[in-house]
Amino acid sequence: MSTQTSNADDKGMIPRDEARALHDGVHTDPFSVLGQHDRGDAVIVTAFDPGATRMWAVMDGERHALARAGEGLGVFSGPVPRRGAYRLAGEGADGETWEIEDPYRFGKLIGEMDEYLLGEGTHQRIWQVLGAHVLAHEGIEGTHFAVWAPNARRVSVVGRFNLWDGRRHMMRRRGASGVWEIFVPGIGEGEVYKYEIVGADGRLQPLKADPVGFGSQHAPQNASVVRDIRGYGWKDDRWLSDREQRNMRTAPISIYEVHLGSWRRKVDEGNRPLSYREAAVELVDYVAEMGFTHIELMPISEYPFDGSWGYQPVGLFAPTVRFGPPHEFRDLVEAAHLKGLGVLLDWVPGHFPSDPHGLATFDGTHLYEHADPREGFHQDWNTLIYNYGRTEVQNFLVSNALYWLEEYHVDGLRVDAVASMLYRDYSRKEGEWVPNKDGGRENYEAIEMMRKANTIAYGAQPGIMTVAEESTSYPGVSRPVSDGGLGFGYKWNMGWMNDTLSYMSKDPIHRKHHHNQMTFGLHYAFTENFILPISHDEVVHGKGSMLERMPGSAEEKFANLRAYYGFMFGHPGKKLLFMGQEFAQPEEWNHNAQLDWRLLDDPRHAGIQHFVRDLNTLYRGTAALHYRDCEAEGFEWIDGGDAENSVLSWVRRGGPADPEAVVLCNFTPVERTAYRIGLPRAGEWREAINSDAARYGGGNRGNMGAITADGPAYHGQPHSAQVVLPPLSSVIFVSS
């Protein structure tokens, strides 16, 4: 064993100023000093460990002493026989000894092409390069860390494994790309970490979570957690091969929107929410039984504040640990697929919170966000806005969209707050926003980001869908990018929702004066591929529940709600209901408590649930009600003008050989026992569903299961029949 004890400075192995820079954590290129280097004819190993009083390089079973490079600096340096693998051994002042792999002996991991694409902002799968990856490097198991911080003077990965000491694992800068990397041997799944960043001005930033981290601690703790996301054995190939048929415009799409934290809780276990694996059974079975086609999960990207419901995410690449680790979220997605259900995620690329551990001033500069608050600050939500004009930031978001589709097999993304991204003056007064280069209000850069995300997502993952929550009249939201559109598959019809809920909240005696609120949506119903959303936004912030927004007595409230759901499912457009609406929960949604499942002991609430289940079954099984949801050829008014009676009637059509459906809605509490209706075909029409049926909690008034179109031409139709329209009801007939 070597007994070298001479001072490293005396032999010129490492200058004292470099040793001081390592000790002080201000060295800008630690890999040029630490590790194994040629110094003339010698091979020198230099190591830093502020807790060591003596250190050795261990090579081929032999110890080679490393001399101190200055008293108290923790830097040791000395020769080894040759270049090759070695370990570091140390001894502390208390006599404790240890032996470890030296992270500074390992070569680079990020390839030149990755580096080039990252620097250019065109790397479609940044999560495969950035973040924390458990892997074997040069025969040693460990974790590779990489992060983008182009304006930093120094970046270190810190955690319990290095006593949160940013001097111990200072990272290697990868040229002009702005990316920093290091391989840390010996750590893996479950390790907690953050990044310690010294800005260009020399100031130490707050410790930062990993922007591309795959896991996080439980709130209120906020460090990233190493998660090995490799090796999940998917069994949903059949679903993926058939998925395109389930997401296309001609398919029945009925979405159940869910907040995982409050759908159902384990009350006897501290009122905890279901885990992903529990939801894979309980939630998936329920949604399948109810006849929905898709589950839409409110945001599950990691977020610090429960009260944001996930709409202020910090960890865009991390499924929230509130319900389990990443593989268990995959269990939920796979279980849904095996039950024939699609899974959509709410995706939030419009803004992010200013929490100090997040993206805000990430490397000491406004890296992800605009510096100018007129562009970079959301006044409504006290959040920061992404700088979509920066290619790396745009790349970060586009890659994140693809990440969820590829790594977790989700079937689509519902993009939140699209209007806030489209317009620079969104919710701003004159003088509070910056016009685009042409002096207008459109946000060209955000538009480009959305178009790119849609183009890449649809190109890489055939059969998926993207959905825009967009409340303005911006044209072509769901038209292909090649045709000048934004490239979304679908758009939420917010106008329809606002108009029709406004109408339904009115006393029936006044509804005849607002009849156009129920018909106006048909003027633009086919300008986009619309989803009709009754989402969580309609049962929060003092709006009341769906049931309590209905007028009248308790029984009339239920009847109104059933009539409205019948109107919705008969109306052109795909469907979306928020959890609890399917059984008429009377209270506003509370994210801290489960739905009030006890209500199903009440026949009226159980009746609403039965009705929604049957509506889903009818909608899915009747081509006329879904095949041409997005085409004008699938709809024809019979009588949209009977405002005096507050009655609406129309025809729905599918393919040429499909039976037709006729929808009738009576929005007054008056029973109409001989209401003549024009019909496009003669013969028997089956009463496919009647919201007044006794099983739904109604008065069981109707048409004895069928009507016969044997009357004269009427309403511009060649045939007619007299029908019974129960009070406050929707009835759907299907031709024989």
C-alpha cells in the first residue's frame, strides 16, 4: 500500500486556488479537476470530501494515499499506477471509515445528438435525457441526473445521500446546450433530491425540484424522488390497436370527469383518498358499469397545494404521489383499458405557480417564464406564464404532452385554459398587456406551441385525442394544423353549457322568453368537433350543485335535471359529466371529502343514476345519437320554435342504414297528452327512453313503449304521430 503523505500543492498536483474553489462551491468546472487526470507522465486522482481527514484511491485492491491539497479544504490528490476503475476510501476525524465509487471518474452520458437537439429546442422526448434515470454506467449501478439551467454558474444535485451539501456533487456543464449532468453511483429508486443552483450573479438560489423529475415527496415536502419508470409490462396492446375507433368523431364518447382525491375515500382509514391501485378496481368498475366510455382525470401532474385541484402543477413529469408511485398509476390506466375505457388527463401548459422550489427564476433568471409581468404573470390565478417564444420552453411542454401519451398510455389530453394562452390580453385591462409583433392580441408563440404539440402527439401516437377547454370564438380550434387550425381533436362547447344552464335555472313560466338559449347552440354546433361539458367548474365557487340550480319543488328539481340530461344526450356533441352529477349530489363539490354515496339510498337519487346509465347505454348503442355528432347532416329540427310550450323536437341521424332517433323535450311542468309531432318515417317508433319513467323517479307517464307514425305530414315531415309529453321531461324515440 502506498504511504504517500506529501502536500499535493508541493507536487503541483492541484493548485491551491482550485482546491479553495472546490471547497467553497464556486468551481465552474469541477470535472476538469476532480476524478482521474493525466499530469505529465503521472495519472492523478483528485477527490473532494469535507468530512475526510485522510483519503485513498483504491485500484486493483491496492490503496494509494491521496495527499491534502491545503489544510481544511477537504481536497485530496495523488498518483495511481494507471488509468482505470478505482474507488475512494476515506477516514473521518472520529476514525470512521468508508469506501465509495467516485462520481467524477465516470464519463458523459448525454450523447452529442441529444445535446444538439436539446440546445436547438427540438428534442421531442426530453424525459429520456433529462431528469433522474436509474441505470448502470460503466458497469456500476446508480442514477444519472441531468437538468437544463443555461444561465447558472454552478449546478449540484443534493439529497440525503450527500448531506444536502452542494459541493459534493457539482455537475458537468454540457456546452452551449445549457444542460448539466452527473452520474451518482450507488443511489436509486426512492432517493430524495433537489438541485442547488448558483446563478450567473453568484447568488445561491432556493433549492429546486427537478422540472423533469418522475416523482415527488408528499406535500408539504417538495423534493423530487428518484423513480425508475422502466420495465412496466403493459398488457393493453389490443386496446391500443383499436383505440382510434373509440376516439374518432363517429364514435360514442361519454366522459366521466373525476377528481381522484375526492371521488371516494377510505373514511375508516383517516379519510384517505383511494390509491391508484384501488381506483383501478373501484373507479374503473363503476365507470364501466355506468356506461361511460372514458374517464377524464383532473390534473395528476405533481402539485403542491390541494386547493388548486392540480391546476397549479410544479412537477409536470411526475404523477402525484398522493395516490401512489408511477407504476401504480400505470395500473389504473391499464385496468381502464382492459375494461374498455379510455383515460384522458387534464394537462396544464398555460401557467405554473411561483413556489420557490418550482420553475420560477429557475437558474436565477426568468428561464421558463416571461420577465415582463404583462406577459408573464396571470392576475386571475397569481401564477406565472410560460415563455412560449423560447424554443427550449416550448420543447419542454410539447415533450411533456408526448410523455403522458407514451409512458403512461393515456388516450388523450384535455388542455386547460386554452383561451388564456390564445390571447395576450386575456383578463387584462388596456395597458396591462404587450401586443404581438403585428400589434394584435393573439399570442403567436402559444399558438405555435399548441399546434406543434397536437401535430407531434397525433403523429407519434395514432388514435389519441386532444381536447381544448376554450371559451372564445377563436376559429378552427378542432381543425387540422394543415388547414390552418390549432389541431385539437375536440373542443369543449362552453357557450352551449352557459346558455342551457342559464335557461334551466329559470322558473318554467319564464322559459318561453328565453327559448333561444336552448336553440342558439345549433347555429354553430358543427363549426367545431364539440364536447358538451358539465364539468367541475359548474358545481363550485357558489354556483351550487346541478340539482340545486334547478327551480321548483324537490320533485320538480329532479324532473328538471332528468329532462336536461335527456336534452344533453340527444343533442349533437360528445358528452361529459363531472362525478356526483350522475346521481344529483345536492351539495357543491368539496375536494376534501368524498362524494355523498349515501344519497343512493334515496330512490330519487338512485333514479337519476339509473337514468344516466340508461342514457349512456342508449347513446352508445344508437348510431343516430353519436355517429354524426359533429356533422350537420346528423341533425334536423322538427320544431325548434315552440317557445310558447317550451317544447323542442329534432331528428338525429347516423349512417344511411341506421335507424333514426327523434328527441322531444318538454321544459314546462304541464303534461301534453296529445302533442302532434312530425316524423320522417312511417310506422312504429320505439320509446327508447323517457325521463319520467318510474324507475328514474318520475310519474311513469308516457307512450306505452311506442308510437305509430300514421298521421298526416306535419312540421315539414312526411308523417306524424300524437305523443304524450310528461311534464318536465325528455323522451327519445327510435325508428323500427
